[in-house]
Amino acid sequence: MNVRVPLLLRYRLAKVAIVLIGIWIVGHLALVVGDGLTDDLETSDLAVILGNKVNEDGTPSARLQSRLDRAKELYSDKVVSLLLVSGGIGREGFDEAKVMADYLAEQGIPREHILVDSGGNNSFLTARYTARIMAQRGLQSVIAVTQYYHISRTKLALRKFGVQIVRGAHARISPELRDPYSLLREFVGYYYYLFRAYD
């Protein structure tokens, strides 16, 4: 027997579904913000700094510099003894990882304590190559250094690639107008990373 759902009932069910989806999104984003702003600064083998835009003059953008400055702080405070810079070739034509390494060296970090990954074109690849480098060097623990909203997804990817001890430290930078967009993007990105294949 074909039972038709009354229009009013369908409307109410749609409203309930929208409310539940809204609660899910807001709840998830609250966890992302809380995780990102709660730094875990136990002594670790290295910090991985995720790449970001390089200015047209070849200098780090404000967002990228904030990540590098936070990593320098971790190194200076002896929380980590190695820094891994990871980035790819941006649309400006610069190797982000090389720009990052040069910036840290100019800040007084010895070159031998800076590892360079020029294949980190996105967070997934950064996690993959970080895990490989750690395995090659027998390293066990890492601190991901990036914007607060990016911490949870980065930690997830690192764990998916087999890194056992993953911590986070957020870049200190004033809130930006694009933060709401970035948070929503992270919501989608997190579940994509959660269910995608890892090799």
C-alpha cells in the first residue's frame, strides 16, 4: 500500500533534519576551535610547519610567518630540537619550503636542525612525507604548527599515516575575516580526510 507522507509532516521532518545538521556542524566546529587553541607543548622530537602563501617578493606571508615564528619559539624553548618545513611550489613561483627554511635560518636556527620537504603541496602530502621522514630517522613524536582551525585535520592525517604521538601548537595571529570560511572548509575537509584512503 502506498502511504503518502502529509506535506506538513514532511516539512516538520525537514526542519528537524536541518536543526540536527546545524547542531552537528556547530558542535564539530566548537571541538575544532577548542582543539586548535589548546596547545600540547610536551617535549617532542620535531615540529612540522605547514606551508602557506609566499609574497610576490619571496618573503613569507603574514600567515606563514606566524607559523614560522611559533615554531622558532618552540625550538628556542627546547620543546623540539628539529624543525620540518613542508610546502610546495605556490602560484607565485616560489618553493614554500625553501622560503620557510631560509626565514628560520635568518632567525638563527642552525641549518642542520631544519629539515626541508618540498613535496608538501597540501596537508595530506605533508602528513605523508612527515611520517616517512620520522620513520627514516626513528622519530616518535611531532607537533603540528599551523593555524588553529587547521590543527585537528592535520593531526588526523598524521595519525592515519601511522605517527603515534601527535601534538599541536597554533600560530599566533589576529583573527582574520576569512576565518569563518576556513572553519567551514575544515569541517568538510576533516570528514574527507577521515574516510579517504591512506597509503
